[in-house]
Amino acid sequence: MKKHGQITVQPEIPAELARLPELAFNLYWSWSPPARAMFRLIDRELFERVQSSPVALLREVPSARLAELTRDEAFMSSYRTVLADFDAYMRTGAAGSGVADDERPDDPDRTDGRDA
């Protein structure tokens, strides 16, 4: 039998968790213990099976599980905390280096009086 194509069915992400893919596709989760823990809470066994990949996790997790999580206050609290931390991190300009723009030692616009 010849294989002519492949269909991938993505689980439906509830509106309350709409930013999960944004977090999964940003490497922020890889150095944020709370973000890794949040993804692990979605489905610990599946998270291990997909080698701790949030992208793969979201491809494989059943939609019913995601819907269930929207009613789990502990998970939703973790999700909101991770999003707040992620948003704050992204606002600092640290997305590429882990150092906020105004903290770069070579920043000619720095106004803290330290020599560059």
C-alpha cells in the first residue's frame, strides 16, 4: 500500500490556555523551572514519553485533558504565574541574551554612571 500523505490532528486548545503554544515554541520554558513544571502537570507520563518537549506534548495530549485543566485551579494558577513571568521577561528585552538592554555593559545609553 502506498502512502500518499499524512494527516496530523492537533488537539483543540481551550481559550483559557490559548498561550500554551506560544510558551511551547519559545525556549523560555527550557530554563524556567516553573514553566517546565507547568508543562509536566499537563500529563507527566506523556511529557516524559515525548522527552520533555512541550511542542510534542501539545501535539499528543487529548483535548479532553486540556479542557479538564481549565477547571483545575492549581494548574491555572501555575499557568497564570508562568505567563506573568514570561511576559515580564519578554518586556525586559532579555529575549536574546538573558540580560536586560539597560544592563548591558557595552550600552552607550546606560545612565548608571558605570564605565562601559
